[in-house]
Amino acid sequence: MNYLIFWIFGFGTLWAGLTLFDDEVLLIVSMLVGSGLVLMGLLSSPLKLQIGIEVVFVASLFYVCMECVERGNS
């Protein structure tokens, strides 16, 4: 269950970075730290949850790529 703690801290850091900081350096650092914590949470989560999240990411990435292809054809 430690992956939930990483996710809470990671998404909390991402939220705090986007809402509290106006300085670009602090924003970039908070995004990197938050992304690292979310990634640590993903790596420490159970295998079934990892596979489910990866399937969702691949499907969403495929949708974005198809949108880009459609825009390039018009």
C-alpha cells in the first residue's frame, strides 16, 4: 500500500506546483519531483494495477496520435 502514499505526495506536489508557484524554476522542479513520486508509486504498485494503467496510457496515446494524423491529412 506504499504506492498510494507515493501517489498522494506525487499528485499533491504536481497540484501545488501548478497552483502555488509563479516562478518557472520552482514550477519545473515541482513538476519533476511530482512526476518522480508518481512514477515511484507506479513502480511499487501491484502488477495488475500496473498493467491496467499501462493499457489506459497506451489507449490514450493512440487516440492523441490518431488526432494528430487526422489534422495532418487535412
